[in-house]
Amino acid sequence: MEVVILLNPDDVTRRAADLVQGLLTERPQAVLALPTGRTPLALYRELSARGLDFSQARTFNLDEYVGLGPEHPDSFASYMEQNFFRHVNLPPAQRRVPHGMAADLAAEARAYEEAIRAAGGLDLAILGLGEDGHIAFNEPSSSLGSRTRVMALHSSTRQANLESFKRGPVPTHGLTMGVGTIMEARRVLLLATGPRKATILPRVIEGPISSLVPATALQLHPQAIALVDEAAARRLELKDYYRTAYPA
């Protein structure tokens, strides 16, 4: 995994936006997997401000809460509409978020996988990092070969998401791309900023590969890059090496 240590979250945002912009320039029809949460908010603002052309792109969100429809203010579909979709020229028909209110969630998961395949696969998966090492809603103990499916959410995940909820309790389950689905993306971009990620980041980048820390699967990806800031990187054993090998 290529590990680029940058000074602060703003630098991480700019570098991540540069990568997305470069991909869209090279391949306007790029297929992107998109995250939600606190970390990507600045990235979405930067991408919107740059006025990039998303008219030919396709996007698939990583996950959605089971039991929340797109009109629910706390759904990830609503998050994406508020923070990204309404600010760029990405046609509605070319963006997809898992349907958390689907009558048959297993069928929705299969259809999601098929839609990704029909789009030609993911060119780039952009990921945030949970404090327990989860990516998307793939919680600790997730199979590293897992596909899109329903996942019970860990109490720590629900607690971390509580501050963003406006109405009611955080749902207990999510519909998520699997680790195996993410690993099939041609490139993966992991974003980690702030001191709250400093404990888990060494386990993800330098620790043994384990389903207990699902993000460790990214060590096996041939085109994975981690953009991290100094606060998140402070406990990395090889941080001096990363600065030499992958200069900012």
C-alpha cells in the first residue's frame, strides 16, 4: 500500500481531489464508489468547487442504513444529495445508493453487485476508515471475500454516527458493499485524518491481515493508496520510510 503522509486534513482533501480529477480527465466515464461520514465532506466540497465534469461518470455508494428511505433526512442517500449530488452535473440515472427500504434486501444486494458489473466494475473506491478498522459497513469479523449484503452494526459504529442523526436512534443494520466487492476496484483510495484514527491506522497498514480489522485487506490490493495526515500517522512504525518512499 502506498502511504502518503500530508500535513493536515486540508492537504489530504486537495490530494484526494487531485486524484479524482486526474481520473475523470483520463476516463470521463469513470465508475466511482463513494463514502459517507465526516471524513469525505471536505472532499465533496472541494470536488464541487472545482467544477469537474461528472456528466459521463457513474457512482455507487458504499452503504446505506436498513430501514431508511432516500427521503429520510438521516439516510446516506439524503447525505449524498445534500453534500454532493446537487452540486455537480452527475445525472440521477448514473448514481446509485443501496435501497435501505427494499422489500427483499438480499435481492437488492444481488442487484447492486450486478449493476456494478454491468457498469464495467469500479475504477476507484474511495474509503473512510472506522476507528475499529471497518470500511463501509464491513464490521470486524467480516469475511474479506464478502459481497454486498446486510450487516449488523457494531455499537461503536452506531455511537460514532449518533452525532449526525437528527431523528430517532441509529439503525441497527446496514446494507453494504462487501470487502471482496471493494477489493475488485481497480484503484482504492483510503482517507484517514485526525488523532482519532492514530490508534487503528498502524493496525490497518502495518499489522497482520485479519477479518477482525477488515481494512487490512487493502494491504493485498495492487493499487491502494492511503492519504493520511500527521495526526493520524503519528503512531506508524515506518512513518519515516513512508515519507521517503512516497514523498508528499
